Amino acid sequence: MDATREDIESLFEMQRIDLEIKRLTKQLDELPQRNIIMAVREKKTAIAAQQEKVAELKRTTSRKLARIDDEDASLAKKEAGVQAAIDAAHGDFRNVEARTKELAGIVRRRATIAEERAGVAAELQKVVGIEDQITLALDEIAVKEQQAIDSFQKQGGDLKLAIAKLEAQRGQMETKLDPDLARTYDRIVARSGGVAIGVLDGTRCGVCRVPIDGGRLIDLRSQAPLGVCPSCKRLLVIA
């Protein structure tokens, strides 16, 4: 295969660049911050769902407390009215007795309501405490998420910049090659996963290490300075 010394040097330099790009790309894909961010977001979603349940419980408990307060306010108004009626009875003992019984019933009910209210208020306070804990947990998670994002952007940005610089260098190398030779190299890279060119090592391919028999070896040497391994089909530099 026709190739100049400069062509061969360019091919090896492209291979070096391609392997470095591959290494850096793998490093970028495997940055630990990705998993940290995903784990944090999953946790945040789970806590947010819990937060909604607690918020609904808080709404329900608050409505219950509001109903109790409304009933107590109504009874207080009624109690005041009955007491006023008693005060205005002026010795009407039957009326006073009936009103007094009614007043006692109102007082008992307000006492029961007060106990109920204390229980509901304690329940609401507990719910608010849980809500505060969830808010704090979400704030802490948000900080962790942002730290991971910042770290990922910094480290990932550095890797992307390095990759971009290497790709620019590769482009410069490729312009120095014959287009057909460049396309051949690219096809081999795509097929082989990275290593596309090696050096004939005696009677073996310097890449796949498979021995090359006599007839094929003679044919390969006739392709000097650049041939193709009959086994792995990679480019081989023939001294």
C-alpha cells in the first residue's frame, strides 16, 4: 500500500489521539457525580411524595381543628345567650331551672370540645414538626445535588475541553493523509474499537499477535511500507 513516512507518522498520531479520546470519553461517562446526582434526585422524589402526604394530613388536621373552633365559638355565643336569659328571668324558677340545665349541657360540651381540641392541636403540632424535618431534609438534599452538579460541570467540562482539543488535533492530522487512506483507517477504527494500525513483528501481527504463514507473509511484505494483516485486517507497518 502506498504510504509515505509522514503518512505513517500521521496514522500513529491519529491512533494515539483516538485512544486518548476514547479513554477520556469513558472517564466522562463514568464520572461518579452522575450516579450521585441520580441517587439524590430519586431520594428527593421519594421525600417530595412523603411531603405531599404530610401536607395533606396537615390540611385535614387543620380543617378538623377549624371545625372544632367553629363549634366552640358557636357554643360560647349560645352560652352567653343562655346566661343572659337566666339573668333576665327575675325569679322565674322554672325558666331558670330549664336554662340552667341547658347551660350545664353547653358547658359539658365545651369541656369535651376543649379536650378534643387539645388532642387535635397536639396532632397538628406533630405533623408540623414532621413537615419541618422534611423541609430540612429537602434543603440538605438540594445542597448535595448542587454540589454534585457543580463538581460534574467542572470535571466534566475539563474533560470535554480536553476531548475537543484532541479532536481538533486529529482533524489536523487527517488533513495530512490521502483521503482514501484516512477512510480506510476510520473504517478499521470503527470495526476494531480503537487500534487500527500496528507494526509487523517478525512473522506476527504486532496487534493481534497471530502468526502469518510463509505465502501470506511474502504477499504482505510486497505491500511495504504499509499492508493489511490477513487475520485481523488492521494496517501493518512493514519495515
